[in-house]
Amino acid sequence: MDLPSFLWLWRIAAWSMGLSLVAYVLLALIGIRMLRARWQRESSWLRSLHYKIGICLVSLVLLLLLIGIVGTYGHFGSLGHSQHLWAGLTTVMLVLLSAGSATQIGVGHPWARHIHIGANIAIFFAFAWVSITGWSVVQKYLP
């Protein structure tokens, strides 16, 4: 397909990636604050905000996956032209693992918090990997 017909798709991807990074930073800050509130035995309204921003992050990452598949397949006719596919799939799986474990955090599941925090630390490195590989993909599309 013709590249100009996909420019709108790349714009959505760029905004989605930027907003995903902002959401991740906000979630980290709120999560740290929630940990402090938990240690001090304070009740916190931050949990609801953390969940809402987390849902936004999951939605943005799934949108990025869809855009990546449609855009790459539409432009090249197949997938897997770079490490960006694996970086993206890893990021999506870690975000889904984090979200899934978040729903299990509670008194009866002490393991869930450890998985959630571990997945979030891994997401930092996955975002770095997907950003680096994504930059090389963007270079293929620029004139």
C-alpha cells in the first residue's frame, strides 16, 4: 500500500506511545504513593485512580499492537521485519500480566503484589526496548 495512506495511522501510534509512557510514569508515582499509604495504614483514594489509569494503559498498548499489525502488514504484506515485533509483544504480555495480577492483589493472594511490581519493573525495560526498536522502524518510513 501507499505510505501516505498510512500517515494517519502512524500519528495515532505516536500519540498512543507517548500517552502510554505518560500513563506508565503516573502509575509508577501513584503506585509508590500507595505503597507508602499501605505502610502507614492510611486508606487511599489513589487505588481507584491507579486502576483507571491502568485500564487506559492496557487500552493504549492494545491499540498500539493493533496499529503495528495493521500498519506493518499493510505496508510490507507480512510481519516480523524487525525486533520491534518481539519488543511489542513482550510489552503487551507484561502489561497484561501486570493488569491481571493487579486484579488479584488482596489478603488472600500475597503473591499477586510481587508479580505486579515485578512485571511493572520489567515493563520499564520493555518500554525502552520497544522505543529503541520503534525508532529504527520509524526510520524505514521516513523519506
